[in-house]
Amino acid sequence: MDASNCNLRWRVRRETQTPGRTVRGAAIAENRLYRGFSDGYVVAYDVASGDQLWATRLTETDGRPATIAASPVAWNGMVFIGTSGAERACGCIVAALDGATGRVMWTFALAPTGDAAGAETWPKGVRVGGGSVWTSISIDTNSGSLYVSAGNPGPDFFGDYRPGANLFTGSVVVLDAKSGALRTWYQLVPHDIHDWDQAATPALVNTRSGRHRAMAAGKDGYLHAIDIDTKTIAWKTPVTSIVNADVPLSPDGTYFCPGTAGGVLWNGPAFSPEANLVFVNSIDWCSTVKLDTKAPVFEAGKQFLGSANAFGDKDERKKGWITAVDADTGVVRWRRESSQPIVAGIAVTASGLVFTAGLDGDFLALEAATGKVLHRVPLKQPAGGGVVTYQAGGAQRIGVAAGLDDTILEAKGNNPVVVVFGL
């Protein structure tokens, strides 16, 4: 669409073998637009015309077609993207493709096997799988490093099947962008048994005190500050309710928060250097999961959970939070409660404004320093996608994706739209 007036420039439809699954965005570099598809294809289009330039299908570590939900990111002539499917114990990967030709330049397995680093954290003789990449990847262009958030291991809930830390699931993994070599990792949820993916893109920030940090938030309900220079976790701050996090799951049912649809989902933290604040949207929603009485048996392509009630029974009560956290100390400066979960992206301006939207159907403009609501505009349907600010036609705009239809979040959008506001 034309960014100044929303007139349609072109539209391309691609038929897939797995229609209806979510893919969370696209990337643009030079004259190409890149997008992943749920059947494992990464496709490049001419950004001016929409003509397809190339299509490459990714495969998992065992050769099966991959599943893609993530948005790609493009840099230095390459396209980077991750695959997903931990609920079936995917052999999930991060892949780099040549931006001009679509040639796969390297892949990195997020659930390693054989002699690969991290394989020793899995037991022998089991299906090694998981580590979904649900959203985009962050790039430190100064060091040439990729910061990848990896999801849960499989089976999701039956931890006795896979004793050990289960690297690189539940981690932020740092890779060399050029070669795909492992530089380091930070496992934020070792041996996950709650389906607590690191599902959001880390925000790379420089704090007021001069610290270089990666801010990572996931379904475990915490905002983690990774200090890049010291390679340590500087602090972690809860941004939603944390209940029974260390209580073992049982066949009778274990109630825990965040539940399997709680915490921080796809749209991750945003940073204001002027306020030195990190802003995070989160879901406050608990679940009760009943553990299977016997270990699950892996069958390719089928769900591999280890529970008797799938992803659990969700609490009737659910709400959301917007939280502002000091980037140096981890202290919460303000938080605002919402009657419904908040999963949309966050856009921050240098003038001290924060823009976001919720599943309650409202677009919000807040004061960054205090959280005061300056404007509340009804979108009249749930919003759970991107929020961006940009300049076009000599004016500043805010774009919001609304109309989310999601059975997991019980959101019922009826008319997906992009709404553009002017300042």
C-alpha cells in the first residue's frame, strides 16, 4: 500500500499446502521484499511490482519440510529466518539465505544432536526437538551478531522424557551472521515444562549508564536484561503474575501462571533512550495442565505434548499489562492494567509517546514517562499485530494492524485491516 494514503499498489496471493496459519511479517532490502510461508518457503518479491523473484523451501534437521511463522530480517545481502513447530518436536533451525538468489548459505539447529554443542544436554535415545522461532531476529550490526529467541522443547510438558537443560530451547542464542557459528547463548528457561517459549524478538539497547543490553521477554512472564559486555543476566523483572512456577506438574492437574497462553508473546519489548525505559506488553492468564500418566511416544507430524488435556484448561479470568521498566536497574517505573490481554507491538517516539493496542479493541497513546493515557481510540476489533510510526508525505503517521482472529487467545476479529493515524 502507498504509505501516505493507503491506496493499493499491488497484491499477490500465494497458495500453500497449509493455509490459515499465521506468518508474522516481511522484510525489505533494496528492491526486494522477503516473506516466509507456513509450508516452509521463503519467497522474494520485487518491491515495486510484486513479481516473484525466487522461492526456497527450508527443511528441518531430519529433512522434513519446515514450518515458518516468523518474520524474516534482511541485512548485508542476506535474509535470516527461523522455523517453528515445537508442539510436534520440530527439528527447528535458523537459516541464512542469499538475498539475491535464495541460496541457503547456512543453517543452525536449535535442538542439537550428535557432536554439536548443546547435544550433551539431551538424553540419548529420545526425540530431540523444539526451539521454535516465532517472531523475528535481532541483528547487532556493529558485531555482526544475530540474537535469536528460541521456544520450548518437546514434549512440552513431560519433562522426565528429556532430563537435562535441553539446549538451545528457552534461550536467546547469539550467532555469527556471516557463518552461522555459535557465539554464545543465554538459557532463560532451562528444562521448560510449562510451554514457556522465548517467543518475542529481543530489543538491543544502549542504556543511560552506557550498558549494551539485549532485553528479552517471554512466556515465563519476565523481562530479562542480558548484559552483552559481561555476558551475564543483569536482572529479571516480572511483568505479569507468577504463580506455582516451581511446582511439578501432576496427573491431577497443576495450576500455574503465566499459563500456556500467558506471559509475553510475539511482539517484544520496545525502548526509549530518552526515558531510559523498556516497555513490555503482557498477558495475565493462568492454566491448569494435567500431566500424562506415561511418557509420550513420538510420531512424526503429530502433537507431542505429554499432557492429558492438551495445552491445559485456561482460567476464566484474563487481563493484560503494559509495564515500563528502568533499563539500568530493572525497577518498574509504571504499569497499566487492561481488561483484556495486550499482545500488539509497541512504538515509541523521541517526543515521549508510546503507542500500542489491545485485544479490547482500543488503540492507545500514552505518556512514556508516566503511563498516562493521552488518547484512546476504538478500533472496534482486537489488535494483536504490529504498531509502527513513520513519515510519509511530509507528515508523521502511526500504522496499526487490527482484526486479530486467534483461537488460542479467544480473539475474534471479523475484518483484518491496517489503520493509519496522523499526528
